[in-house]
Amino acid sequence: MKRSDINHAIQQAKSLMAQYYFHLPSFAQYHLEDWHNFDYQTKQEILDARLGWDVTDFNLGRFEQFGLTLFTIRNQSPHNGKPYAEKIMLVKENQVTPMHYHWKKMEDIINRGGGNLIVQLYRRDEETDLLDEQAEISVAVDGERITLPAGGYVTLKPGQSICLTPLLYHSFWAEKGFGDVLAGEVSMANDDLTDNRFLEPLGRFSTVEEDETPLHLLCSDYEHYLEGI
């Protein structure tokens, strides 16, 4: 992804959060000069837990079709003892997060505001590790257990949520014609380096083309940009 496209995506996310009065912690606004004055003794958890901005096109090069803009607010680090995580996400109309599951993480995905969030679900075929095209899915939506056919869709309107268990394949996007979605995620500890299994091989973090200065660093930028500070 071009850095200019990442910067634009972050601006769009900040605008949608402001519209729905969702406030981020102060380090969400850090610019490069703020990171140069970063207090590592008291704020190391931000780096260790990979908190902060995350914009990805899954290295497919088609961000408007396959992409996601996130901010990780809290997460487990090697030292904080937290068994949980929380994210806020901008899901754009018809912008798909590709089909995947998590080996360990259980998560609730919440429509915090905007349009409708569409979630498609499949069970995992235990023999092939691919989609089970036959098995029904039992899933909880706002605490209500529902049953869907393989590949079934759940439409989450603002305020609704779905609980996704480990090994359950899922993909999601904002329904066309209803507006972008501000989506929340409340989950067990999040590990985007090892806990994602995408149906098609792809990269969780984008390769960045630096065509302009970062508006805000991504969590995947920390190692590169903060080295030697």
C-alpha cells in the first residue's frame, strides 16, 4: 500500500469515530516527533502489545475491495497479564476482510454505528482445513443462538454483535448502500502474527510504499521507525 492511502484511510476512520463520539487514547494522535519523545519506561506496553493503528490491504493491492482499518486499544503483552483485547475498526461498503479463522481467539464483533455489517460463516473441515460446504453453523447473536447453513450470512445492524469461536471461518464487509460501519472487537488476547489462518495465502500486514510522511505510525511500523530512537 502507498503511505498516502494509509494516511487517507486513517483520516476516514477518525472522521467516522468522531461522528459516533468514539474517542481514542492520546497516543492515537502521535506524530513522528511525539514518538521521538516517547517515554519507554512508562509506555512500553503500547509497543509490546502492538497497540495503535493498523491499515491493511492483506497485500492484495486492492484496498477498496479487500482491506480494513483498525485501532487496537488494549491487548495482552508479555508483562501486563491481560487475557483480553479490544479493537475499533472502519469497515467500508463492500470492502471485504477475507475468509479466515483464529486458532485460539474467541471474539465478539459489534456494530457500533453506521450501516449494516454482513458476516459470512463456514465451519472448518477438519480433514482438509478448508471450508466445510455442508455443515450447519450454530452461532450466538446478542446472546441468542441461531443456526445457519454453510456459507450463511448474518446481518448486524447498529448495536448488534456476534460471537465468533476459534476455528470458525468468517469474512465480513459493510453492506452496499447502507454506509460504512464502525465495528468493535472484544476478544481474548490478540496475536495477529501467529493466530490468523486465511483461506487463501495472503499477508496480514501490508508492504508499504513510502510516498509521503506517515500521518500516524502503524503498529507494524514501530520496529522500523523507532529503531535507534
